[in-house]
Amino acid sequence: MTSNDTSLMQALQAPFPANALKFRPGATSGNRALALPYVDSRAVQDRLDDVLGVAGWQDSYQLLPDGSAVCTLRVRIGEEWITKQDVGSPSEQPDAGDRMKSAFSDALKRAAVKFGIGRYLYRVAPLWVDYDATKKRFLKTPQLPATTPVRPAA
């Protein structure tokens, strides 16, 4: 890899601004839930555009019989196109179109992690926060520990 290629990879893997992070509940225990950080598919697309340019990446999808989707994500690093794939699951939404869209978004995010985009979020220490199980929401917005690498909001 050239130094430019290394710079591209570092830019892809850079932490996201704190305001780009979202949280979903994981395991629950009483009135507390494990807050799992993530970024949405638009943040991933913006990262790919910002680092590689709109012509520097490509995605394609295959819908599987169970409603899951396979994303094939290709990125151009130097003169080489590198391909990674992963599968995304449909949501539990009642609308079939929304379930499919969710599977495509999930597949893109999972394929992007293979290029290092947002991978650091999988290494965040467990974060238990107050949770309203009836309303299915956190009582206040979770905050990552100070030791988690995040960029300040732009």
C-alpha cells in the first residue's frame, strides 16, 4: 500500500462525530438496557463519498428468499477495486417495502464495517442506561465513555 492508500484507509476508519451516532437497545435488565451505538446507512454513504468521492465506490444488492439482502460493496483504493460482502436482516416493520429497505441498509453497514467504517463501535465498553420498556426508549440519550474515540461535531 502506498502512503495515499494508507491515508484513505485511515480516513474510512476514522471515528464519526458524536452527533452522527445513534443507539438502539440491546439486552434489558429491569429498567436498564444495554445501549448499542451505531451509525445509519446515510452516514456510511457520506463517509464513502467524502473519502473516496462518488465515483470511488459502488454497491449492489441481492435479495434472498428469507427477506435478507446481500450487499456487495466495492471501493477503489489506488488503482485497485476491492470488494467486500455481507448480509443484512429485514426489520420487524409491518410494511414489506420497509422490511426490504432495512435489509439493504443493514447489509451496506455490515459490508462497510469490513472496510473499517464504524468498526470501533463494536469495541465500545458495555453501556447500561435507564430505559422505559413500555415506550421502548431510553430515558435520556446515551453518551459514550470519554475513552471512546469520537470526533467533535462539525
